[in-house]
Amino acid sequence: MSFNKRSINVKYDGIKKRDLAIIDGKSLLEILLAAKIEINNSCGGQASCGTCKVKLVESNDVIHPINELEAEYFQYRQRDKNIRLACQVFPKSSLSIEVPDQNLPK
């Protein structure tokens, strides 16, 4: 997959796809919400509810490792290595993600 410079390719709601610009200093959750892609976030981005999980499909760069808050959330939960909390990912280079249907408001 090729990326536009510093963009996020988002697949959500089963089939919808959008390309979003990366906003420096903003979390993936903040970028999604600013683009009107509603994703559950019961705790408001504090990494305690886990409702903002996304799947990292592809990246031009290594995404920063799981931080302490994310590690604490996943400590007693099974986790696929490509699953991250959108509120704790601060993208710096292009990536492609999928938002699981269960993390979208009904």
C-alpha cells in the first residue's frame, strides 16, 4: 500500500474508507473525532475503558511502543500485537488502520 505523505488511511463501518491528515501532537482518537468519525471512547481518552481499540494494518514507520497506560489496560486482557488504543497512539508518519465495528457507536 502506498501512502500520501503523513496521512492516516482509515477503514471503518465495514466498508467506508477515508484519508485523514496527521495533526502533530494529537492522538489518533482526537484525529478521528475531529474528522467526524465517531469512535467509542467512554473514558475520554484516559486508556481505562478500551472502547477506542483500532487495528494497525500498515505503517511507513514504527509506531511508538505501548506506553504505561496502555500496558496497564492490556495487562489482564488478551491482545493482538496490532491492536492499540487510539487514545494512546500519536502518529508521526503515515499509517493504515481499521476501526472494528464493535468500537463504533450503534
